[in-house]
Amino acid sequence: MKLNSINKSQFRPQKWKNGRGTTLELFNAKADSWTDLASGRITIAEISSDGPFSVFPNTDRTTTLIEGQGLTLHIGEEKAVSLQESFDSFSYPGGKDIKAFLQSDKVRVLNVFTDSTLYAHNVDILNGEDNSRLITGGHNIFFFALSGSPIISGPNSFETQLDEFSLLSVQAEKGGVWSVNGGIVQVIIIKNKVSHEKRYD
């Protein structure tokens, strides 16, 4: 099991692809060679005005509301999707035309991007007060501490504590059970399109 921890002082500011704002890049497979991923990005963006999202062809994208009072996404001619509460998520093709409309002054979102031809990804929330557990296969797993200083426990008696807004990357060769004690953690799993995960509450 290969581990890497990234604190918020190491996040990289990047301009949005469409030039309308900036994002903090937590992970980029092309720059962070300590994973075996050929592609993939995790970012945090602050949205302070209505407008279009950048377009990323051949990309699967998930957006999670982590701060603020709400965000509505209009996906082409499809029905609008509202992220109303903290940690609401929505997954969609990054190549679609997306327009975002604020329900308050500004929000912050966490975005996950993966190459749709190579990988699948899913996101989940583990709350230390809910005794939530996640059973995974041998994949690239990322734990982002959304609040508090959570303790992450995993296979083979693994245990570590994260600072708030830090990211832990785990490259697991085998599956196992993961849990969190204290705080709230977003779990991001990036995998080849061949296996599945199960969550138990």
C-alpha cells in the first residue's frame, strides 16, 4: 500500500480552462507521479458569479458542494440540478455545456475529473459520527478531510490522522474496509472500469 499526504499549503493555484476564475489543484496525475494513474485531477474552485463551466471532452466529472448556500447546474437542454446542502454531489460528462447559477454570494466546490475512456470514479462521504464504512477493491483511493481532524482506519491495522482540508492518497493493491473517526471525509475512488464498491452504514 503506497501512501502520500498533501496539505493545503501544497495545493497549486491554476486558472480555469475558460479563464473565468482560479482553482486549487489538489492532485493531477500528470504532475504527481506517485500514483499509477495516467490521468485524473482533483480541484477546489470558488464560484462567485453565474456563468459557464469549462468544457472537458472525454472526461467524467463530479462536483461536490463543500461551502455555501447552494448552486444550480443547467446541463444543456436537460433538467437543472440543484446542489442545496453541504456535500451534495452530481456526476456528469465533462464535455457537456454546463451553466452554473448561484443561490447565494459564493460557493466552493470540489471537482473530480477522470478520462472516461480509461477510468471510472465515484465519490462518497464518510462521517465519523455515523460509523460509516466503505469496502473497496485494490484501487487509487483519496481521502479529503472536509471538517475536523479525522482518523482514517484501513486494512492491516492502518491508521492515520488528517488535518482539516488535507488530502491522503492511497494506492491499494488489495481490497479492504475503510472507516473514519471524527470529522467528515470525502472519499474518491478512481478505478479501471471493471469493479464495484459497496458502502455499509
